[in-house]
Amino acid sequence: MQKIDAHIPRYAFPGCETQIFKSRSYWECFVRQLVGSPDSAMSSCRMGDGSENSKTTSVIDPQFRVLGVQGLRVIDSSSMPWVATANQAAITIMMGEVGSKLILDKWGKLDMVERQKNASTIVI
């Protein structure tokens, strides 16, 4: 750094103002504030298989229902049980398709299709 006269600017990084500059706690704070994933979060709302073992490590069941919360589902890449190495967008779209089918099946798919047909034929 001396060869090129490089230096670390002496200003408090946002969120780390209370830490002593260049201290270990400052750098820990700096890294926590700065580091992020270039991709969307995955597996932060882990899906389990419904067994007693998975209930302690998972947040949702295989039907995307949040455990312990009635009427709430999480249908996105955060619910993957592990980080995928394939195209994340394709997997997330497929999960959305599966999740929407589960919801339509629960609430009566035929009723919904009929309501949509009737709604589209209403003349104002």
C-alpha cells in the first residue's frame, strides 16, 4: 500500500459510527453492513417434510404452509430446503406454479374457473 500511497479513508461507515475506527469491532461491523449476496436469499425459510425431526429445523411444510400460522404460505426461493446449483429463476417459477395449484385445489379450482368465466361475461 505504501508503494502506491494507498490509504483507508478515516470516516465512519454507516451503521458503525459507534465503533472505534480500525478496531476489531469496527471491522466486524463493517463486514456485517457491507457484505451481501449478489443473488436472492435462498433457504432462509426452510421447508421440511412434516416429520417431528424436521419441525425443529423447518418453517414451512411441503404445501408451503407456514408452521404454526394459519392461512399463510411462503412460495418463493426462500422455502427451498437447500441452496440450488441450477438456474434459480426456473426453480422459483416452478415452485410458484406448484404453489398456485395447491391453493387452487384447496379452495376449489372448478369454482374459481367458473367465477372467472362469469366475471368476464358481465356487460356493463
